[in-house]
Amino acid sequence: MRVLISGASGLVGTELYSQLKAAGHEPLKLVRRKAKASDEISWNPADLELDPEVMESIDAVVNLAGATTGRIPWTRRYKREIVDSRINSTKTLVAAINAAKKQPKVLVSGSASGFYGEGGTVWLTEDSPKGEGFLSDLANDWELEAHKARTRVVLARTTLVMSRKLGALGKLVPLIKLFVGGPLGSGKQFWAWINLVDEAAAIIHLITTPTAHGPFNLSAPEPATCEQMVQALAQELGRPAWFRVPEFAMNLLIGEAARELLLVSQKMTATKLLASGFRFKYPDLESSVRWVVSKN
């Protein structure tokens, strides 16, 4: 397959590119500059510019572009960048797909667990309603733009991605190593998660499964509370995790981002993904944490 990837230089995009290449496919990167390599294609999503002819030789498009939500604080200006980077990228890809004489067979477009907002202890399925807040509105608008594509559309509702170097755990692991890591807030909030290897493999599975369409929770079958995840990391690293960060301090220092990213509780199911035939390499917290820590 020829697979066109936006956000190919990011955490998930890099792993996806690597897995596609290893499987004998031809991944192509969208770049915001003049293309310098045979696997690069230029575009300008800020101005909604992408030649529709590009799409006529593409089998699948994976849309992962977007400014990180992990950059804190969320100023009004940066929140606008978070929104525009996702919406404009999606609009650009959809317009090119729809204008092409021959459309790709599928668009796998990024979304996020933020769609559900605060879920408490309730299991969140793909049929659960939209929540409230900035991230919920963002995910909803992002998905609505993707749905405008005149091809099969899959929405990858991704949650915390467990990786060795980058992302949320990339900041948490060093703190635990320095004996200053610990649960955030009450620690009782559910953190849905997925291993980076499974995240990319799930996207490829959704590309190659013709019956897959609409939203899919990209989340491991075993959710964990914040405290369970921190304790599992600490145990694997051979460190205590006594340093608890109180909720009021997080609200004071980080504000809205703390409430929507770290203190929110989301207990997501993986039932739909499993029913489609996908099998996780790291389905449980213990095996995933062992993988994360093995190179740290």
C-alpha cells in the first residue's frame, strides 16, 4: 500500500512509518517545506494547499497532524494554534481527497479520548456521548471535518500513548527516577492508555479492515488509575512514589490543561477494536510498563 501520513515526524507518526516500512508498504510523509526525498510530499495546511493529484496514487491517508496539547500553559493564543493545526490539516486532506479523480480507499483521521470529557468510573464506548470542555469540543469538530471525506472514514480516538522517550510518560519517568514522582491529584482518576507499538499497529489494522468505519477507541483493554500507573512504573524502576501532587496545586500552576489532561477520569473500552480482529501486543499495564522502562 501507498500510505500518506500527516504528522509523520511525531511520536505516533514515526512509529507508524517504521511499522509500514517493515511490513513492505510505502509510507509517504507530508512536509511543510519543499520535498527533499522520494518519500516526501509538500503541502501547506495553513493555507489549505495540497495538490489533489497526489491522492490519485494513494491507497490510504492517515491524519495525525496537530500541535501538541502537552505544551503548557494553554494560553488563548496557543489554544487557537491547537485548534487550527488540526482543523486546517483535516480540511486540506479532505478537500484533496474529494477533488481527486480517484480517491484513496480510506482516511484514518486522528481524534482523542478528550471527546468524552469527564467520565468518572463509567465505561466509555464509542457510543458514549460527547463530553464538555475544550478538548471535547476540539475532538468533535476534528471528527466532523474528517467525516466530510468521500471515502471510508475511521476516527482514531487515541488516549495516553505509553512510549519510552516522548509523551506524558517521558516526563513522568525521570521524576520517579529522582524520587520525586507520585500520583497526581487523588490518583483515583482512570487513565486510559495504549502502548505506542499497539497504537501504530491498530492504525494499520484499521486501514486494512474494510468493514472498519467511524470512531474506534485506541485504548488498551486494561484501564488503570493514575495511581496504579505511577506505582507500576515506580516498582519497575525500583523507586518509591511517595510524592503526591495535590489537585489544588495542579489547578493553580497548570489550570485548564491539568483538569482536562491529567485530572480527568476516562475509563475507555477496547471492545470495538477487539471485535474487529485486532490483537494487542501489550494488552495489560504490567507488560507495557516493562517495555517502557526497559530502555530507560
